[in-house]
Amino acid sequence: MKDFQKDFLDNRNIEKDVWRMFKVISDFTDAFDELENLPPAVSIFGSARIGETHPYYQKAMEISQKLSAKGFAIITGGGGGIMEAGNRGAVNSVGLNIKLPHEQHTNPYVKTELKFDYFFTRKVTFLKYSVGTVIMPGGFGTLDELSEILTLVQTKKMSAVPVAFFGKSYFEPLMAFYDNMLKEGMINQEDLSLFTVSDDVDEIVTYIEEHSQVIFEEG
């Protein structure tokens, strides 16, 4: 399978770039059409490299179940690991997958699937349709999504949404780095209020519910 993202970034060609523009529009058009009637959703990010017996998998599924019980749809990247756990616990389950040369397998718990040619159109879709975000332990991709959200909220390029980290010990080094950024004057004290960190599933769910500014109708 052709890697449109790599081709886009590795090559400068005005004729190809015009064609690529339509591929970008296609990614967005498909997302807008498919997700137009999606209820308020929470995105769950985390590693694809863990199995269903891992404690983080179980906690992600529990968080998803409890958010679903509150009325939220759940959006993940559609793959395995934490993403699978998020979709597995959801009633209204969305997977935003990415087309890769070695294609990422879509987990069987995705009910609404979209496949993107470009990572950046996929990230915009996550942001557009999510009223909250849960960050589970993960790798570069998880940190990429996290940094995008925090940057856009910090710079007021999007409205504030609740961001909740699950796993204090895992994210302790990242929190220490954020503290060092503050010490060095790279961020402000108020920037550290853009998120919460917890090991408690119910605390995470309550934080998302109370800060998402969503009111569900009774019945």
C-alpha cells in the first residue's frame, strides 16, 4: 500500500501537491459525513503494545464502560492494546484508523470505523469530535496527541477540554519534566491546570464529566 503521508512529506511537487490536497479534503469529508450525529465523545489514547490481561488494558476498558454509562461515545485510534480496550468498553464505539504500508489491524470492538491517509487529518478529527481526553500509558503516538491538545488549549486555538492522565507512576517523569519547564520559565503555572493525573477510575470519569461542559438529556 502506498504511504501517502510519507510521500506528502518527502516530496515537493506542485502537480502532486494539488492532487494531495484532494486526498486531504477526502479524509475530512468522510469524517464529517460519518461523525455528524455522534454524541459528545471522549478520546482514549494509549499503547497498542499490551494485551487484554495487562492492568492498563483492564483500567482503560473500565474507564470506557463508565464513561459510556454517562452517555459519552468513545473514540480511539482503532488498533490494539489500549485502543481495543477503549472500544471494547464502549456502547458507541469509534475507531479512527490510519492507512499504513503494513496496515494497522482494526480491533473487533469498533462499531464506526474511519481510515485516514494522513496523521494530521486524523488528529484534527480526534480534536473536533472529542469533549474530553483520557491519556493512558503509551509511546510517541500518545505523547504526540497529548502535546497537540495541550498546545491548542494553551494557545486558545480550541476551547478547553478536560485532559486526564491515568497512571501516576508511569507519568511521574513527564510531570517532573513539566515542573522543570515551569521552573525554567517555558510554561506558566496556569498551564499545569490544563490536566489532572490519577490512579482512580471513578476520579477520572468524574473529572471528565464535570469539566466537559456537556449536559445529557434525561431518558
